[in-house]
Amino acid sequence: MAIFSLVLIIVPLLTVGSISYVKSSEILQNKVSLSNLNTVRQIANSIELILQDVNDTSLHLLQNEQIRDFLKLSENEPRENIHKYNIKIQQTVMYLLNSKKYIHSVYIKGFNGITIDSKGINYQMDESIKKQIIELRGGRLWISDEIVNYDNTTTNVFSLVRIMNDINNISNKLAIMKINIDEGQISNIYKDKIIGEKGDFFIIDAQGKIISALNKDVLGNLLQNELVNNMTDTAKDGYYKVKLNDQDFLVTYYHIDVTGWTLINLVPLEELLKENIVIQRVMLLGIITSFIICLIFVIIFTIKVLGPLKQVRILMGSLENEDFDVSIDISGNDEIALLGSSFNKMSKRLKELMNVVYVAQIKQKEAELKALQAQINPHFLYNTLDTIYWMGRMENAFETSRLVEALSKLFRLSLNKGSEFTTVKNEVEHLKNYIIIQQKRYEGMIDFSINVSEETLDCRVVKLVIQPLVENAIYHGIEKKGESGKIDVSIRRHGDKLLYIITDDGNGADEKEINELLQKVEDNNRGFGIKNVNDRIKLYFGEEYGLKFYTIPSMGTKVVVTQPYVKGEG
């Protein structure tokens, strides 16, 4: 009834909470997506303003009479006149560019053989670009390029290339002009707008080639198809979701019409939806609070109405665990009181019968011991421990019985019917029995934890590997440390190998020294136990397997045991 009542409460709470969370997530995601789109639009508008300003600058240079006259000079003009003209032109160009930090350089190649270069790098224009610009209607072209500077360094640029015509005679082509924009100045516009460690901005050309990015190593590469597949040419801008490496990203794009390029922003959705975590926590807190209130009412109902039946159930559990010194406090004369009276009689009778059985078993064990006094073997040891166990039970020394039982299982699993191999499951059981004894000995000084991957339980392994290493961690780690500590045992698969990882936060040791003990035991037999384990693993499986110690003095030790991942019985 308690569980049923809780289910009736939890299901509506979780349903309403889940629906509310999903809807709020959708609304928030749409809002942040639109907000991010506005940010991308602002960045694109800033870039378009720069491009427009560069175009205006090119028009200003086209209309400059000094430049036109310079480009009309004959190739036979005295070099002194050309030099004087060039100095004036350079001053004019530099004055124009002083206020435009994003313009890297201006290069003009006259058809009369005269060159104007604001950086003095003597740029050689690609003949294919010349041909392409000449054939274009309107004589203007935007390209991405790489310039080699006078010091042999390179600069990535965006370039406006156009034909310079004589204003007085439009059909007379004077030169090809190339104005270069520093790509770094463009990337600085969006550098501070990146969201999250995995967020990024790109500018790609019509072929999908990256022409601007913060990571200059990717310039010239094609952008991943997953990022551009959902992009449409019909819309100037937009956004959509994609999944990359099992993570959801928001892709926001903006087409720059004047150049045919596209600005793309990549943002992890989890970075955009951080506010959603607050909503999630508030809703979860509300669900938990409601659940606690309802739970209190259910508990009150259970205590008042179902309490007596619960007592019967608990005491029945004690009987199942062979605790016969239990009885129900009877009050009243209802059906539960009658049930309690019958329970008390049954408990008393069971105790009497168990005492008879105990006495008979003890006498039988005594006879067997006398008959086997001269034949001390594993079976004698098991039976002896079994007798001690039952005697402890008779005397209500349950803790002692538990330790004797653990010791008996420890010996039985150690011998393993004479086989050198066992399973991970048996190794873990052997370790647990060993831990029971050690926990009693150290009275809570050591905290043990065991984590075993389910798929490894039936693996075939060399027996008695984990217990000696845990023992080593106790005596040489925790005990030497002189205070409480923790030992963790983890068993998992790694490819075609099985790994045991035993870590402690004890005293630690010299890593080089302890690994040398795996190769050679000292005269005082120090290190014999771990070398024995290491040698047995290498003997049965090969030199690539065995033990490896990682330790830091005063901070703890980690042991990694490698065996092949093989299924099979021990």
C-alpha cells in the first residue's frame, strides 16, 4: 500500500515536471538561438561595413588624378620623373590608409609597367586573377589570398581586385588595383564573441573553403559537410542544429552578398542552455519537496495502520536468519494479536528443535575429529572450522561465527581443488572473506571498496592475485601510515586485457625500488609475495602481462595487474 501510494504521487509529479521542463527547454532554446543569430548579424554587418569602406577607398583611388596621370606615363619616361611621381603617390596612399587599420596594403599594377605598392613587397599578381578580373563585367572581384612580406613572413588577406579605367576615356584600361584587408583584423571582430571552449567562427567562400578562422592552421581547408548541409542559399541567414562527436551544436550562418562568402558560428547547445539548468534544479526541488511531504503522510499511515503487520514481517525475517530469540509484544485480542501468539509459540518450538539438532551435530563432529586425528588435510581443516562456526552460533557468538566462516571460505577458495586457475567471481569472493577478517582486526581503520564490471565475472584468471596485493597495501601502506586509510579495488576490461587496479592512500614507497622487487627478491625475503604473483602471471600468460606499481611516498600506491581477457571456468 505504501509503494502503491507513492507511485500514485510520483507518476503525476514526474509527468508534469518532465513536460514543463521539455517545453521550457524548447522556448529557451529558440530564444537563445535568435539571440545568437542577432549577434552573428551584427558581426556580419561590421564585416560588410569594412568591405564597403574598402570599396569606397578603391573608388577614391580611381578618381585620384595624380594616380591616373602616373599610370598614363610612358615606359620611356625618365626614371627620375617616375621616382618623383611614385613618392607623391605613396604619400597620398599612405595618408588615405592611416585611418584604416584593417587595410594591410594597396598594390596597383599599371598596364604601362609601372607599379604602386604601399608595403614595398613587390607583389606579383596571379595572371589567372588578371584574366578573371578583366573578363568580369564591372571589373571587380573579391578573393582570399596569402601575401609574402618583405621579411619573408606571410599574411592572410581578403583582397578587392578591380580594373582602373581612365575617367576621361572609359575604354582605356590603366591598371589592375588590389586592396588587401588583413584577415586577422576581420577575425578580431568575432574573437570575443565565441561561446564555450568548443565554440568557433568561420568565414567560407562559395566552394566551402575556410578563408577566416581564429585557428590559422585550418585556413584553406574545406569545412565539414555536416556543418553546411542544412544551409540554404534562399535565406540570407538562419540557424539549425547538428550533432558532432555525440554533442549537439547550434550552427548560425549569414551570407555576405557582396563577396559570396558565408559567416558561420558554431556553439555547443549546452553552453547556450546554461540557464535551463537553473530551471531544472528549481523543478527538481519542487518535485522532491512535494514527494517528501507526501512521503511523511504515507509513513504516518503505515505506522498507525500497518505497523503491527510490519513487526510480524520483520520478526519473520529474523527467523529466516536463524535468530529464534524473538517474540511479538501482544496487545489486544484482534486477529493480529492471535497471529502474534501463534508466532511466539512457533519461534519457541523452533529454538528447541534447533538446539537438539546442534547437539547432535556437535557429537557427530566430535566423532569425526577423533577418527581423523592422524589425517590432517584440507577436509579436516574445513570440518574443524565448520564445528567452530556452529559452536559459536550455539553460544550466540555470531561475530566470531562470521569470522570463522570467512576464514573457512578463504581456505577453501585458496586451495581451489588444486587448480592454479579460477574465475574473477571466485577471486572477488575470496577477497571479500579476507576483508571480513581484516575489518574485524583493524576495527574500522580501513575503508574497503570493490568495483567489478559484470562482464568480467566469468573470466579465467590466475588464483590468489588480488588478496596478496591488498595485504601488501594494508601492511606496507595503511599500517605504516599510522592512521585510517582507504583501499579501492577495481576490475574491468580494457580491450583484450583484464585489469585489476588496487589503490591505497597509505604511506607509499619508492616506485623504482618496488618495481625492482618484481625482478629480484632481497635476502630477507622482502617482496616475495608480489614477485610470486608477478612470476605466476608471466609464467602462464607471457611477459606482456603482470604487475606494475605507481607510488608516491607519503601519498599512496596504485598497482595495475594485467591478464588476458579470456572467458572460462577456473
